[in-house]
Amino acid sequence: MTKFESAQLFVKSSPTLGRLPKTSEIGKEFPTYVSDGKGGYHLETSNTMIKEVVVARMPAAVVDDVYNEWLVPQDVWKGTYGILPTSTEFASFKRIKTIKAVKIDDEMLTLMGSEDGKTAIIKVSWDDKGMTVYKDGYLANYEYGIAPEEMKANYELAK
């Protein structure tokens, strides 16, 4: 996709919380919830917890006591944040790696097979059902979507 040739570089400006998996979580399903854009939330994906991951969390709740949490392979976490967490309690980490992202416009939605002109489902490595991306959101690093509100609140142009 030629848009990525001129894509802008962004860095996450807000911290990400991270922790190691708890022994009691290993082998169990781990849900990832995201905002539904209407003051609620919905299940984005579900993965099986393994010990070779970091549990990442956005600091602010999606709603009430529901947080956007996801699993990151430890080698990916180290390349993105520099160091691994050392305990099963959340600690704050600053992203050191930039992302290349392009805004999702009407043309991109069409290329991605949108049926409603507002969303599309893209293939991702971590979920066979794919990931929903949104108009005016961003496609990052050729592989995942960032919702418009999340991009505005948590990312800035890299210097």
C-alpha cells in the first residue's frame, strides 16, 4: 500500500502499565476489552495466557472497572519498552519504539473490504476473527488498528 511509503512516525505519549502473568492465570482465557464508542465496552479478542508474555494495560478504565488489557510476547515488550516487568503487580512503562501509521479514510476502508463505510475487519496474528478498525482511526505498522479516540489521547508525532 503506497500510503505507508509516506506514513508518519508516532510515539506513544502516555505510559503503558505492564506486569508478569500470575501463576493462577496460566492456561486460562484472557479477554481484551475495548470501548464501543458509546460509553460501554465490548470484547475485542480472547487469548490463552502463557508465561512468556507481559500483561499490558492502559492506565484509564474503558468503563467502571473494565480495563483495556492485552498480552504482549516478552521479546516484543522488551523491544518496545526496553525492559521487562519484574513482578505480577502493574508498573508504568514508557514506549521507546515508534510506530508508522496512516489514517484510515474512505479509500482505505474500501480496500480493506468495509461493508458499512465506517469499519473494516483486518487479519491479525493473534486472533483468527481479525480486528475491527475504524474510519478516522489509524492502521499501524501494517498490522493493527488504533481507534481515533485512542490515537488522539495517547500518541504524538515522533520528533
